[in-house]
Amino acid sequence: MINGHSKNRIYIIGSGFTGITIAREIKSKGIFGRVVAFLDDDSKKIGNNINGIPILGPIEAVVDLLKSTPANEAIIAMPGATGEQLKKIYSTLKSAEFTRIRIVPRISQILEGEAHLIQAREIDPEDLLSRRPVKVNLKESLRYLRGKRVLVTGAGGSIGSELSTQLLSGGAERLYLFGHGENSIYGIERELCLLQEEGVGDKAIIVPIIGELQDRDYMFYILNRLKAQVVFHTAAHKHVPMLEANPVEAVKNNVFGTKNIVDASSAADVERFVLVSTDKAVEPTSIYGASKLIAEEIALRGAGNHRVNMVVRFGNVLGSRGSILPLFRKQILKGGPLTLTHPEARRYFMTIPEAVSLVLQAAGMGQAGELYLLDMGDPISIKELAEQMVRFYGYEPDKEIKFTYIGLRPGEKLIERLWCKTETPDKTSFPKILKLKREYALNGQLDSILKDLKPICFSDSNQPAIYRNRRRLKQFLKRIIPTLDISENEPSY
């Protein structure tokens, strides 16, 4: 939204390359307002000016000045700032009563500092909760994609859409956006085209494709037709409690959908196939985790002489659809209470841009049949996460906004792990990416497992009694994955 058109008074936080680029773009467009000043803490810059725009600071010291000459908008142009730094800056800007606070992309999202105004967005709690951002040279790490045809499944989802956005800088010839949700694929296609119009990334041809992973014939048809050379498989049903109530659909989509695209990719001579996986596949207690463990085995076994199939595993991402942060946000905005499962629950978290940039890095360095793990740092207390979010919105946690504990739901763990007992993490040439030495998690029985699962997920005239039989499915999975926590309470439908 444009506030007052040319009367809009804008302060840019940070007078480095990114801030200067944003200021220049605002001036060139001439409709968003006027940049009043840069704010910076660098004593060597304070008192100077850039293209006639003064540099004021330190940032905290100019709060009273800003209150006496109120501005409409602040744009934080500090891609390398940590969550703690952003938290301090945000608090200062809020006290100065800015009507709008935006932030440019993190360092893992932009190519050599080339941020654009169109990429600026409203600041949100995830920005303040993140750790020091990983610095990835996108131009260098995406070299393996130059001139290639790249397919992203689940392109309209949280991970898939960010992956597609960062792939704009990869120099791909074509970028295929695959998904079964018409609206989400339309949305990411329009977003990417708009970014390209504003000079973000390279001029890849963007092709939206609506399709269903579970349709095996279609997957073979479309992979053969597209001639994709690189496939990033992010599509999956992911919501743990939802999939506990719908276990057959979880396996049908996450297991057989993965098998379909792996087999189709092999038949179409795809050079590099990357499965995005989850820490919930480690000694899984949930149907979701079990389905992703089997999917990992399918992807890794699909490697061939001229084909690199690999898996990149990581934990939770901040702010993804269906995750805890959007739920907390809605609960805070309605006045609470916040529902937490357990006061000691902890999870590994990473921002979506950081996770995606590391996936792209790992995909370029990975070899056939290898499993990679993103360094997630230390696990974060969900309770502390909730408290920080409440404070972001200006309330006192567990006083103005109450907390309610509902207990762990079926399939949920108190604390997640990133690798199992049969896996050993080794360092790689990139500090935030580990390679896992592993044994086959399913004891080499993948073919027989798929054979037993198939008549439960797909109608078979020879075994009609077990079609869509949830209890049969759970009992079978429990036999092959002893860590699985299966509930005896089945839905009534």
C-alpha cells in the first residue's frame, strides 16, 4: 500500500550497498515517497550523505528526533543482521511510531547484495527469531543449474515457492512449477514473473504445470515431455496430526507419489534428483515421519550410473504453512490463549530462505545415493518461541495472552533428533551442511514393503478387504518401523 504517494517520508536503516540500491530505486520510481535519511550505527558513516541523503545515527540516539518529525515508513536494509540485531532495531522503530516497517530479503535470498524494492515486505516475528543468517553465494552455488531445465514439485508450498524464487538466480533455461493446487501455482507464477519484470534474477522461461503425483501414467508422460534435467521434489502431505487421522492418504501421496516421480525421472534421464526430507523421518513416531523415511529410501535407491539422486534432510522452518508460528499469530491476534503441547517441547528451526539456500548448495555438491543434513543449530524451546512472539505484538506472555497446555498429540515427539543410531554425521566442504554415513533403514526390504502397502492404497480386486484399511496400514508400518507410535483410536468415517 502506498501511504500518501510522494508525501510518504521514508527512512532506510543501513547505508550499505543494499540501502543505497533501495534508495536509488525509490527515487527513480518517483511515486513511493521520499527517502528522508539513512540510519546507521557506523561512526565512520554518520554525518556524511549519499546522493544528497544524510546518514544519521547511532540508530537508538535518533529516536527522539524521529518522534518530533514523524515518518511514515522505515525499510530495514541490512541483509546480514542477526535476529537479535533486528529485534533491537525493531523495538527502536516501534518506539519512534513508524506507521509501516518493512525489511529487505536476508543475505541467503539475494544475489551479491542486489536487493530490489519489490522484495521488501512487512517485518514479522520470524525475522526476529532467526539466528545469524547463512551467507551463500547463490551465483556460485547455482552454477550447476545454468542452462538447465529445472522442475520443482510442490512449487506453490512454503519450501517450493522459496526454492523457485531463489532458482531465478540460477540461470536455468526453464523453470517448471509443478503442483496440484491451481491457486498456489498461479500465485507463485505471477510472483516470479513480477520479480523478473523488476530485474530480480535471470530470464528463465517460467512454466506452470497442474498435475497429481499419484497419477503414475501422467508423471511418466510429463517428465518425458518436459525433458527436465534437474528435479527438486518438495511436494508432500506434512501436517503430523492431520496425517495421523488420514494415514492411507499420507502413504499414498508421500510414498507412492515419490516413487512415481523417481521412476519417471529415471525413465526420462533426469540428471539430478533432490528429495527434500524432514527430521521426522529419524526413528519416526508419526505416520508422516514413516512415510518420509520410506520416501528417502526410494529416492536414494533411484540413483544410477549417470543419475545423481540424493536427499537433503532438515528440521522445522519458521513460518511455513501449517506450522506453529502462523497458528500462534492467529491466536495472539484474537486475544489468546496460545495452545502449547508441552512446556518442555523443543524443535529445530531454520528460516525458509536459509533452509532453501542450503538445499540448493547441497544439491550442487551432492553425489549419487547420498543423504545430507542441514546444520540446524540448537533446538529451540516452543514455550520461549511463543513468549517472543507475544512480545513482538506488544503483549505480556502468559499474563495478557494466556498459555494453555494440551499435551503431545499422536505421533509427536517431545524433542526431535536429526539422525538416528545407524547414521553418523560427517563435515563437508560447506560448514552448514553435513553428510550422513548410513545403513539402509529398512533392511533392504523396500520392494516387499511397497508390495504390501500398494493394495492398501490402491484398489486391488484380489485383495478388496484391505483397501483403505487404516488399522492394517498402521499395524504393517509398526512391524517394519518399531519406533512408530500408533493410536488405537480410529476416526468414525
